[in-house]
Amino acid sequence: MMRECLHCGMPAQVPRLQLEDLPPSRICLKCDSDLYSQSDASVLTRDIAHQQESVKQALAKLENCLIAAWEGHARSLRLVVGGGLIRQDVLGQLEYLQNLGVVLEYSEDRPNRGAILVRIRA
């Protein structure tokens, strides 16, 4: 998989990420910037709760969304979780992932409490 440095444009070969790899670090060979700390300030939005998912399926989607956000250049991830059980379990998982350093912070997307904003990069 290729990842382009947003500072100098140099492409770099990077491995596919897994949740246990997060947060990743890879230094650009040309300009010494950390490729995974670079952001284009975008927000990746994904609905993980409105296709009749079980809690287990929604948590698996959360994991895939986080990996996709880290593999891309998004600064944040907006998760549409609804207002029920999935929301509660996702908030618990995000607390755990914040303690591991996978996410920097998360909060309700006010006024919509059925969506959660997750910041992964500074």
C-alpha cells in the first residue's frame, strides 16, 4: 500500500494497518515528517448503526472505520450510532481506545446525540 507525504509529496510503501498497530508511525525518507500524523483536516463520516447491525457488528464497523481513517488523511471520524445500545457500547469502546492512544478525543456531535465525533490526529 502506498501513502503520499503531504509535506513533500514523496510516496512511501506502508503496510496495511490493524487495530493493534494504531496509532501508527512512519517517517518520510525525504523530509523526516511522520506520515501518519499528517492530516488534510477532513472528517470521514460513517453510519455504523442503521443497517440493523448488532452491537458486535457495529463495534467491528467501528474498528474498520478507525483503520480507514488512519490509513487516510482525515483528522476526525464522525460516527452515526443512533441513540440506543450501540451508542453506549461505542462510547465505552472509544473510552478504552482513548486510553490506548488510538483516538485523541471524542464527543457528541451536538445537537445530534446520535452521532459521535472522534479526533484521531492533532
